[in-house]
Amino acid sequence: MKRLAQGQSIVELALLLPFLILMTIGTMEIGYYVYTYSELENATRRASEWAAKTPPFTVSSSDDNAGDKCAVLIKEHALDGVFLSDLTYNNITISYPSGSTRNPGKLIQVQLTYQGEWLSPIGQRFLGEFLNFNFTARRTIVSTGAPPGLNPDCS
């Protein structure tokens, strides 16, 4: 009888171990998703707050406004604090919605689009192939002056 009891615990472990591993990896994947969501949402918020204080001179999509140092500063502030995501300037778009202009009291919008990968193939299998995020933040422009210590063109 004693031999049967010892074999029983090994069989129980063999039956339960896949579920325990699946639950552990699933918890890690969900935690990674929540962290990435929070990280990217905060990046969008930081960028829109900076854009409200110092809007860019020209707004255009992605990275073709590299000559506008104010736009580069806004995107740099979005990237501050982003650690796990491989976010780049290309993921951030700055615009003036509904025909607004670079004047105090008008709206400015920052949009962040990101597609990332899960930590494991289990996340891809059960939760979708990629992590897809799209955040938009709007703020009212409060100043068109350069930040303290910088030239009027944000250099």
C-alpha cells in the first residue's frame, strides 16, 4: 500500500503541473500587458502636457518634423519613463485637431500608436498575436513660448 501512495502524489503533480505553469505564465502576461498599457498611457499624457506648454511650430506625422526642436522635445518627454517598450519617435504624432492653430486657448493633440510582442508564445496563443495600443491625449495650449533656458525655437 505504501508504494501506491507515493506514486499517487507523482501522478497528481503530473496532472496539475501544466495548469499551474499555465496560470503562472498567464499572470505574467497579464501583468506585462497592464504595465505596458500604463506606461504608454502615461507617455501620451506627458507628451500632451509638454505640448500644451510649448507646442511645435509645424505638426506633421511621425518623424518628418525632426527639424522642429519643439516637436522633438515633446517626443523626448513622451519617451522619458518608458522602459519595457521599444517606443520610438515614429510612434508619436502631434497635431492640431479640427483646424486649430498654434495659439493659446486652442487644442493640441498627441497620438501614440504602438504594436509590441508578448513575453511568451502562450500570450500570443491565447491573447492575440500582438499587443496593440492606441492612445490620444488633448490639451489646451497655455503658452507658445519656449521652456525656461531655451531659445524661442526650443533649441
